Amino acid sequence: SDTDPVAAGTERCVCTNLLKRIQAFVIPHSHMDVGWVYTVQESMHAYASNVYSSVVEELSRVKSRKFIAVEQEFFRLWWVNVATDWHKKQVGQLLKEGRLEFIIGGQVMHDEAVTDVDDAILQLTEGHGFLYETFGVRPRFGWHVDPFGASATTPVLFALAGFDAHLISRIDYDLKDDMQKNKKLQFVWRGSPSLKEKQEIFTHTMDQFSYCTPSYLPFSNRSGFYWNGVALFPDPPKDGIYPNMSLPVTKETVELYAQTMVDNIKQRAQWFRTSHVLWPWGCDKQFFNASVQFMNMDVIMNYINTHSDKYGVAVQYATLQDYFQTVHQTNLSWDVRGNQDFLPYSTEPFQAWTGFYGSRNVLKGVARRASSLLYAAESLFTRYRISYPNGPVQKEWALDKLKALRWAVSEVQHHDGITGTESPKVADMYMEHLMQGMMGAEELLAAVILSNKGFVVVSDSGNVLEQHIIVYNPLAWNISTYINISVAYAMAVVLDDDGKAVPAQIQQSMESSTVYDLFFVVELGGLQYRMYIVQFPQSHCDTGSACGATHVARVVTFKKKNVSQWKRTGRKLLPVLNECYKLMFDQETNLLHSITDRCEKMRVRVQQDFWEYEANGDVHSGPISDNYIFTANGSAIPAYKSVAMEIVPGKVVSEIRQYFYSNLKYNLYLKVPVGFEGRLACFRLEQSYKVGPLEINRETVFRTRTSLKNNRTLFTDNNGYQMMKRTYKTFVNNTIARNYYPMVRAAYIQDDSSRVVFLSERAHGVASLSQGQLEVMLHRRLWNNQEWNLGYNLTLNDSSVVRPVLWMMLGSPSALSSIYQQEALQLQHRPVVMPIDQPREHHHPDNTDL
């Protein structure tokens, strides 16, 4: 080296002295849950509006002050309904000065475990679109401080969105301890194994204090650095005096405050490689009185900086841009993390946050259904506008319908929304917004379709009852599948829009003796809709006519079998076949016995049934399960004592109905598509369930046991974006719960020759707890006496009946790997079925005005 060793030594010495002084970046923020305990409306009234009004006022007053704004839903409601013209002008100025910074910029801080990547993108786009249109700004940093575990999809999504850095907090307690000790809390994350360094992002993990400032003060019994106290619901106090307001900063207390803050900054500094400390100042529902907050903190920070040599610390108000830019300028090299995620998440040995993967199953299902309906409405309306720019469906009306559903689907992605970890009234709020939005989208779909005057009903039916059904394929590829509608008549004929009879099947409904299930085959091009005419002949129907295309299926009933009387199982097997599979049912047990892949001549033993975990609800007698946490109080036990079975052999679908009896009844309906050889539908075995209401403190799982040798290794998807290999881990405590993972779209087990795949239309928790086994948690109903849970009404006493659907596929890993992702999308985006009238007589069908 040509470097002068003496000069180099001097340089090193100067650097060392500079590094002794810690630079603390004080980041004012308010963590504002879009839901959780209080509804959005309650939160806006009690505190959220005041956050933005008072922050803007206080930042405008003193030039050194800064603030980061995170969730857009509250900000947008404030901007539209509360902000004055002065407030709006000041926001623009503060953004220009870099003193107000939008972080993440999505409508919400979305959950990372049970959200679909499409919906994460939707809510991000919804917020970013508003920010760019209104201010011309684009957020550059993640701030995922509260989601319960971190997915590897999020860093990829944020990198693709142009973010410069990402920030996470909730990861396993023991892993965080280890990362702190070894100064590994910051790293470069390459979340996608295929995109690798093309979409990497610098990631900061918050230390053990997370996103709040320390609440303990050695000199006071009040809260820490929160001079505005705690938000009051339902109304803010008229006198401005809130509970638990911290001691004001005075001549007597300023040194005590300064020392507490400096000690905490120095403690945190030990865990990071640079001398720069990110010090989040804020917590849940803070800064609703920004005046008292900044007035007190200004004094402390001035005091610390005046005595900086004594303390060895300098402090400044900052945004994330300030902090990450400074760290970037250190030019250090960072460890690279691959596509491993931080799921599941545990806070203590008996606190595995894997319960929420299955909490509020109904809400999870409606959220996903709303998402797919939104996609269908957006795609259809977009194509309509291109084809008919001056068509009769008014653009503003249509966009209002879409906007309402976009808002509702975005809102529920919040980390206390789709997770099922909210109070009952907030769950009701999400549900109401989703249902209203879905009704609007259905109105829009109907308006677009019915505005097409090309619809002419062609049939030579004479005077018969007819109903008209529109079926829309929201996918961009051709599909061949069946749909199911309920009808009030024992016979029906289905004609397509060319007047040709299509294969159909009618049978007694499993739900009601006065209703019939009508299945019929639909063939649709990508993004195509077609009209089908359902005719109900009122007299005898000749099979030589169009009636011949409809198969009348009969129910075959099998004797109920008590588990205690099972004897020689596996001897009396009954086959149910389609062109892809042969399923064998054991008449001794009324359970599935095996499935054979007929293409590859491969047989797998398969048994499926319902099991229950009994949860503890008394905090004084051991660990509990709740909205968030799953704690298995021992192994699961069978949830039934006897099984009844009905089989409906069909020509469109063969259906196996199994009824599991104990104190409760669980229903499993297995549909085997028939006549779809060479098409995707042939490979899917549709399983729908009817579970609930459960007894209190029960968690119900659907367990599939197979002959696969998977060594308890499971593959689950990260948000429908990529598959993750989950190897079984043994822990001192809570091994069952800590081996649960979220399934958003897909999960599978496999060995060298076989793979069994499950696809889902809503999120569930899944695990492989023994060789060849996969279990899916379908429903939870819990109550406990923990004060915190009771105080916030977060006990998950969910008395609903849930009806989730899973598609099962079986075959070789190579055969299934090319089709299961496409099938997962087909399950998510099933055809939209819209009856546009009730059955009625049509005397002149060719003149019917639709």
C-alpha cells in the first residue's frame, strides 16, 4: 500500500473518537390500527383526526420537528372530511421540506401471514395512487412494526415498489435475542429465490423495545415519554386532560428524563454495527395532542445536545429517510439473507402466534371472495370501456362501485383485520364494508352485461318455466368446469347461448328436502361471459329430447358406523371413479381408504377425518389459546364417534357426503368431477366442509393421513407468491403450535414418488405433525379469563358455522408441479354466476328484452 502508515493511524484515531458519540434519530410516529378494538369511525372521532391536525400544526410551528405518517386510511379520511385549506397547504409544504414523510403508504399496514399477494398489492396501490395523485410523492420505506411474523414476500413486494429499505419487528423472541447479541439485526434480504439480488432490500429489525419508547420511568409511576397520555373512547375529554399523562418536563425533571433517554439509546446502540440509533418516539394511538408531546421533548433533546460531551450522545428529530441515508453512507457490507421468512412468530415459550392463521374463518373467506369479485368487476368494466367508451354504463357511477370495494378489500388486509384478531364489533364493520362493496360490484357486473343488446334468448321451448344465468370467467385463459346452482324443481334442462343442451345433473340437495342441486358444465374463453337458459319442464320429459343431457342422480345411503364397532377395516372397499382417479371408500368405517392416480398407476393410502384440540381457558391453570395464540393442551382427539355416508354417483360430478357424529355434527362433501378427461378439472377433488357452531374452547382440524414418507416436512405458500419448505422442529415447549404455518393458497406433502396438494380459497393454519400427515385448522371458538383479552373483548367466542372449500390433488411431484399453481388461481377466481331473473314462463322467448 502507498498509504502513509502514520497518517492512516491518525485517521483511525479521529474516526474512533467520532464513533464514540452515538447519533440518535428520534422518529415521531403514531401506530394507528385500522380496526382492532375500535371501529375506524370510533378511532377517527376519539383520536385519529386529532393526530393529523395537531401534528401538522406543531410541525409548522417549529422547523426542527418531524413526523412519519404510516397508514393511509386514517389520513385520507382526515384529508377529505376534516383538514382545512390551511392544513392542506401546510401538508404540501412539510412534504417539500422533508419534515413530514409518508411511510409504506398503503391503506393499512397489511398482515404478512394470511394475506394474498394480490391483495397486498391492491392495498399498497390504493394508498400509493392517492399519494401520487394528491402530492406527487411515492413512499420509499417499509415500516412493518406490528404484523405477527414477517413473510419473505413483503421485501420482494416493497423492492418491486421501489422502496429503498424495509423495517420489521415481530420475529421469534429467541431469534431476536440472538440477532441482538451478534449485531445481526440489519441485513440485505433477497426474498425471492428466482429474482435474487435483482430485488433485494436493506432490512432493519427493531430491537426488543420494538416501535414504542420505554414506558417505565425510574422517577415516576406514570407512562414514559407520552405527555399526551392515553386516548379516551368514545369521546376526547373536553378539558384536554387524558389518563396517565407523563410528568411535565421541568427544571427538576429534565435531567431525569434526559438520563433515562440516554441510557436507553446507549443500550440499543450495543445491538447495532453503526453508531446511529433509530429511536422510535411514539406507540399505539399517540400524538393526538402533538403540542404537549413536542413541547416537552424539545426541552429534553436540547438538554441532551447541550450536554452531548457528558452523555456521549447527540439527538435529532428524524424521518426514516434521514436514518437510512446516514446508515447507507457508512458504506458497510451487510449479511445477505435468502428467501427464508420469519414465520411462525413466538413471543414466549408458550406463546406461538399461530392461532390467528385460523381465527374468524368466515371473515377470511368473505375477504378473499370480495377480492376475486373486485378483480372480475374491474376486468369486465375495463374491457367494456375499451369497447364502448360511450356506452350506457356511466363511468363515474361504475368507478364509485369499484372504489367502495377496493377500499373494503384494502381495509381488511390490516394486521388486525383478516387475521381475525379484532373485537366482534370491528369484525362486523369489516364484514359490512365488504358485503356492501360486493353488492355494488354485482350491480356493476349486471349493468355491464345487460347493456349488451347482443343478448337474444334462443329457445323453442313453448310455454315453460325458464331462468337465465350469466356466467363470467374472470381468468385470461379458457376454462372447462362445472357450476352448481340451487333450484326448486326436480328436473331441469340447461341450454347454452347457441340453444344447445349442455351436460347437466340434478339431485336432492344435502341442505334441504325442498331444494335441488343443479350442476352443469360450462365452457368459457378467457374473460368471456355466456348466458345459459335453465328450463324446468312441468310434464314428463322424453330422454330423446334435450332432457337426455340432464342426468337425474340418486342418493345411495350407507349404514352409520360406530367407531367402537370397527373391526376388519380395509376389506369391503367401494370404488368411486373419474377419468383421473379411483377413490376407495371403506364400508366398515365409511371413511376414505385410498386414492389411485389412474394416469400414473400410483396408489396412495388416504384417510381423512375431523379432530379437535381442547384449549385451556383459565390463565391460572396454564397457557391459553386466544385470537392470536394457539397452545395445544395435549394432542388432538378424534371429533366423532360414528360416521354416516351417502354417495351420489353422477355424470357431471359424483358426490360423497360424510357425516361425523359426536356431540356435534361435522359434514364433509367430496365432489369428484366426471367427464373432464384431458382437462384441469379432472385432477381436482373438491372438498367442502360444514363445521360449527363449536363447543367453547375447541379448535377443529381436518386431518389427512397418507402412506407418503414425508418425514413431517411440509410445503406451504408465502401469500400465494412462492412455496416454502417447512421442516419439522422439536422444541422444549409447545412443539405442536410452533410447527403450524399459514396456508394462503396452497400446501402439500410429498416423497420421492407422490405428492398430495391442498388448495384453499381462504387462509388456514396447517401442519405435518407425523409421517405422511397433513392437518388443516378449519375453525376455532375460544374464551379465556385473561384480563387483557376480556377488557378489549378479544376472546374469539366465534359461534359461527363455517363452510370452507379445499381442492385436493394427488400425483407425482413432476406432474403436479406444472398445474397446481394454475388450479389455485382457478379456485380463487371461479366463474362468477349471476341469475338475472327468477324462473318464469316465456311465451315468446325470441322477443325477450334483456
